[in-house]
Amino acid sequence: MNLSNMKLKILCNAFMRFILRWLLRLTALVVLSVLLVKLLPYEQYRNYQENERTDNFNHHYEVFKKLEAMQREDINIYYISLHSWIAMAPGFRPGIDDPTLWPTTQKLNKNLVKITLSKERWNEYKLLLKQANVELIAYDWTRQKRNVTLCNMGDCEESYDYTEEGMPPQEIFNSYSECRKSIKSIPSDAKCYLPLRGNWYQRIR
């Protein structure tokens, strides 16, 4: 092997060692970042996320109030989303009458019950739902006192709730961190709420 080939081999080996060192450092950095994401900031991220949702409510408070007031007027329309709505029969007494005897929209024709939500009214709902950054409003007819939930489709464990009966004191917290710390001392199926304004709460668990 001549001198030139030896120098080239030495340079190649040095370059490969240099690349290998940087790859090891980069791998260690990635692993450390993943560990930090998993172990450290999740709770901080959830607090940030809930703060964003609280800010959304405060920024669109009048919109939320308008939606609740509209559904109160349209009391027989108990579920309204961007895609559909469902009505219950006139005279049905929430929390009192047997729901198995209550005609839904699918049974309206059989029961000769005429309930409708005009296209203009539904469009108004849809516009306000989009402004509030939620996809549906639902009235809980099983309770004697008014309770309304606004949330996104399939994700109503993180919702905005309007209730006239209040929330259990043990389920009210000032942050997600407080809720997380209390999970060990409350039932596993318990809910956590942040108080917003008046009868409004933000469900965080």
C-alpha cells in the first residue's frame, strides 16, 4: 500500500469516527427529548390546553350565552349539531316521563307529532357553534333542573357545561394539576370541572 492510500484510509477512518460520534450524540438527544415529553411536560401541556379552552370560553362568552338561550327557546330540540338535530315530543317532562314512551324524530310521523327546526334557525345554530369552536349543543332531559353541554363530536369528556343544579364540590378544581393530584382520593369515574362564570363549568376529566 503506497503512502497516498494510507493517508486516504486514515482520513476516511477519522471521518467515520466523527460521524459516529455525532450520530450517538444526536440519538442521545432524541431519547432525552422523548423522555422529557413523556415524563415532564404532559401535566404542564394539559394545563396550557385547559387554559386555552378557558380563554376560548371567555372570548366567546356572549356566543355561549346565545346558544344556551336559543336551545331554551327550542326546548323540544334537545340535540343540535353541525350535521343533525333531534327533537322530543311536546309536553314531555324531563326527568319525570318514561323516555321509552317518548317519540324521537324517527317516530314523529307514527305519533303524528309535528316538530321542526327551520333551515334558517339551524343555520344560525351552526354559525354560533362554529364561532364557539364546538360542534354540538345537547340538553340533558333526564334531569329536573336544566343542564346543557357544548362539546365536539365524540369528545364530550372535554366540554362546556351550563347547569342550574351546580356541580358537586368534590369535582370542582382550579386547574388540571389539582384534578390530577386528587385522582387517587376520588372515585375513578369521578369528573373534574373548572368553574367559569355563573352556572358555566369546563369539564376537564
